[in-house]
Amino acid sequence: MIPIMDMVIDQSETRAVADALAAFQLDESGAWGDLQVLAQSVNVDALELDEDSVVVSESGTYTAIAYVYLALGYGKGDDAFTTSASFRADLSGNINHGVATIEALDIDTSPFYE
């Protein structure tokens, strides 16, 4: 957790985190396994950063909230159907020389099971 007193708000840093999220390959990450169990086919429609949630420390570490939008496919043939779902994700990483890297992205899929 980043202490509030270390918080720095800078639009260029928020943009760097948004750019890192846009380039992030969710299907190549450790979080993908949690999503694959939700349906027979899973497609990522979008990853969206909550720009107001980005908190950057003076040392360049950050935390943020994002939303993962998915198309979930079930069944085969005439019985096949697709539905959409969205989940909150917590991400964290570092910003170095204006470039953000995502070190961790944890998706909360618990609402799917409720």
C-alpha cells in the first residue's frame, strides 16, 4: 500500500499507466487462467483504466483500478450463446523515465460466482 503522504498526481504518469494497460496481453498473463474457467470461450473486449484511481509514489511505484470486459461463450451449434461480463482488476507496477510497467494484475471474478 502506498502511503497517502507519498502520493503524487501527474497526468503524464496516469497516461503512462493507461498506455501500459492498453499494451498488456491479458491472455499471456497469470490472470488468464482465472478467466478461462468462466466459459468455454473467453474473449477480451476491453481493458479500461479508472484514471482517477491511479496513485503514484515518489519512488515511482503505482497502484490503480481497471475494469476487464469479456465476451463469454457457452455451448455449441444451435445451443451456443455469448454473454458479456465485466470484472474489477487491481494493478500495480513501476514507472521509470515516463514508461509504466505492470508487475501485477489481479482480477476479482468472485461476482461471477454470486
